[in-house]
Amino acid sequence: MTGRLFRSGHLAHATESDAEFLASLGLHTIFDFRNGADHALEGPDVELPGVRNVNIPLSDPADGREFWRLVRDGDLDQLRGILGDGKAAARMSNSYRGIIRQRTAEHGRVVHALAEDSVPALMHCAAGKDRAGLSIAVTLLALGVEREAIVTDYLESNAPHRRYRVRRTDESAGARSPEVMELLAPLFDARAEYLVAAFDTIDEIWGGVDRYLAEGLGLRPETLDRLRDRLLV
């Protein structure tokens, strides 16, 4: 069924016309996976009449604080040091693995909520790619969607009109040179390898999706049936 589950970047800078569009979706719940540092940087979501806003942070503000400060403020040599030679892509894959391992309670809470009363729902983080992308992926796994189809949906974040605008404190040409942007690209791209790393983690720890859903997320068969009734009819 279409129009039941949406993924986006944060809603803090939504214009009046954006808010009108969001209101037209008939949303029940907006899941915001940002943490306190994200809120301080970007601001709170726009308030939509009659829509429940649920904040479930999927990252700790202290994790990577210095790293992300350098992403915003670092010079070329500093960026080469923290991002070059495959370090940026490896960091992203490890981040996806960590969220799958460490955020089972949060993902279980989201899927339970969707099965009970939270549809239509919109999920977002800052860019709408990593924390929200994983939460959508987990939901789709619970619905029985094939992994290849989940990856295809995830990669839609790379469409030019959907990409997150890279923010640097210095917005001059030098601070956004081709080399700088190439170094930053793995952090802001949606790459299949990141989601595959998450799927591999599920297989390594739980031996597959069924045990992950049952033992990792605490989802009972009747909960999965309700979820599928709400989203697949």
C-alpha cells in the first residue's frame, strides 16, 4: 500500500508550503531519530496539527563529536587525515554495523509502534539517509521485503533533489574545493556497501532476519502480522 511510510531529512527548516505538503500526507506520527546535538544545530521539527512527534535518538551526541567538528571546520590536511585512504567509507560501514548491534531496543520500539497505531508515519534523521535509512530498512525486513529491493529504495537518497546539503562553517570556494568534496562524499552518499554491512551484521549476530526480529527486536509473530496488515494491505 502506498502512502503509509515515508522517509525524509529533518523538518526543522520546512517552509509554509512544505508544511502544507506534509499535512496533506495525513500523517499520524513523525519519528525523529536525531539527538540533542542535531537539534541544537538544526532546530526542532516544524509542528504539524494533529501529528504526533516522537524523538528516538539513534546516536549519542558525544560519539564522534570531534570528528564531525572537523568535517565542518577542518582544513584540507585534517580532512585527508580523518577521511582519506578509505577511512570515510569504513567509518560509515562501521556506523551502520554499530546501530544494528546497539539500537535493537529503539528499532523494536519503532516497529511495535507501527504495528499498533502510528501509521501513516514519517521517519527522519538529519539527512534522512543513515539513521532513518536503517530504520526504514529494518521495517521493510520485518515486512518480508527482499534485501535487494530495500537497497534500491535506500539508494534513492542519491537523487540530486534529495541529497543532503553538505554544511561547512566556511562556505568559501576553498573550503568546498573538489578535493574537499571528494573526501566528504562517502559521509553523505548512500552506498549499497553500508546497508550490506548492516545486513551482514544481522546474519553474523543472529544468523538471519527471523531471529533478529524475534530475539533482537522482541517482535512476536502476532506483532509482525499486525504490521503487515497495516502496511501491506
